[in-house]
Amino acid sequence: MENPEMDPSQAPSQAPVREYVNYIVGGLLAWGLIGWGLDLLLDTRWIVFLGALLGATAGLFLARHHLRHRRRGFPRSDEIDH
């Protein structure tokens, strides 16, 4: 029995969803940590939430931007000949 994670027919349908999740979580973590640091520096409590919202929005935008340009015929990074 083959490993379902190695099945190439399932990879394209899962790649966009995984990319969206990665970008959104990455944005939440990065900008949430920046907001947390600013909260500590400025003695506030609301900047962390603003940073997390900004990070999630930016992650969503970046994921959509990369998927839109990939569909137009630009090669993915693993398809580029070195």
C-alpha cells in the first residue's frame, strides 16, 4: 500500500490550502510577536491584537498573490532549473 502523503495526484489540491494556512499562521505569529513587543515597550494591551489582525490579513494577501501568479504560468520554486 502506498503512502497517501506521497501520492502526486493529491498534492496539487492540498497545496493551495496548506499555503494559505502557512502564510496566515506565519503572519499571525510574526506580527503578533511584534505587537506583543510594542505592548511591552509602550505599556499597552491592544497593539498585540492589532498586530495579529494585520499579520493574518497580510498573510492572506500574500497567499492569494502567490497563487494568482502561479496560475498565470510562472514556475513554482521547486520547478525552476538550477
